[in-house]
Amino acid sequence: TEAGPVVNPDGVADTVTEQQTDQAMKKMAKVLKVKRGAGEAVQVDQLVTNPRSFSQFVENAFTLSFLIKDGEAGLEPSA
């Protein structure tokens, strides 16, 4: 039995999951941009909560964390 070809991790194409995360980030950033343009605040729970799927909630929170890290979103305490 022979081993498969040696692959450099930098040379591997984006996985489907990474592409889905990128799409989710773009959608969430768009929602935030529209709300910001209208002068509206967005509650974190409105942005990330999915009552039908805990795993989707986790993915949404993960996506939001990247937007915050990239400076596309921020958190402020509510009044």
C-alpha cells in the first residue's frame, strides 16, 4: 500500500465549511451595515440566536466573533 501524495496545507483549497463561514460573515456584516445605516442598534441575541438549532447559535456566535475581531462589528452595553 502506497501513501497518498504529500500536500502542503497552504496549498489546500478552502473547505466547504470555510466557504460557508465566509458567506455567513458576509450576510451578518450586511445586516449590521444596513442597521447601522438606519441608526438602529442590533441586540446580540437577535443576531445569533436560533431557537431551532443550538449548533447554528454556536456558529452564529463564532461568526460574530470574527466580525468583531476584524472591526466590522462591536459590542456596547445596553442602557
